[in-house]
Amino acid sequence: MENRVAQLRYVILLWLSGCVLLGFVSWACIELGFNQVAAESAYLIVIVLLSLMGSFVSSIILSIVAVGCLNYFLAPPIFDFRVDYPFDALAVIGFLTASLVVTGLMERARRLKEQFKLVVDNIPAVVWSKRQDGSGPEHESTRWC
């Protein structure tokens, strides 16, 4: 039960921080006078970074929020959700694709790490791995310690 509550808090915090970050990027793009292409690049960077921390659902929701911000604040006609250009649909597809690919890769990396821990824990010997910087053990076999 506590794990569920912690996951829910994490997702809510991710969505809120993602929306605040996307709002900040929108404001910065307007203030700096970015054109639509530069703003799309800024949004894409934010979406990819947020996808590193979230799930598929979070990535989809934040991608839709990013496209809404882009369409409302920076795409002509400004301050209107009307879509005049078919290329706006391409932005939606690009954001969703990038976020889903990054999220999928992160999920796969997490699963591989868990499988590695399971294998190390079941080897009948003392096994440990160092961190990337060469410092102390990142994981030790718990069966023999």
C-alpha cells in the first residue's frame, strides 16, 4: 500500500514539475523571440529529459501538454488552439515518438539491471560489481554475504 502511495506521489510530482517546466520553456521562448522551430527543439529536449524519469503514460500526457503549449503560444495564430498547418500533427507525432522511445529504453535498462541483480544473487559465490567511477560496490550478492 505504501509503495502504491509513493508511486502515485512520484507520478503527480513528475506531472506537476513537467507542466511547470513546459510553462517555463514557453515563457522563455516567447521572451527570447524564438521561432516555432527553435521552440519545438526546446520542447523536445524537455520531453526527452522528462521521459527519462517517467512511464509511457506520463510521456504521452506530457507530450500532449507540450504540443498544446507549442500550438497555443508559438504557432500561428498565436493564443489560439486552432491548427492551421498540417505540420502541427507532425510535431505531435515527433514528440510522442521521441518520448516513447526514450521511455522504452529506460524501462528496458531497468529490467536488465533487475535481471542482473537476480543473476548475481543466485550465483553460489561472493560476487560484486563496481560503480562506473570505480568506487565501492554497486551491487553485492546477498546470498553469501
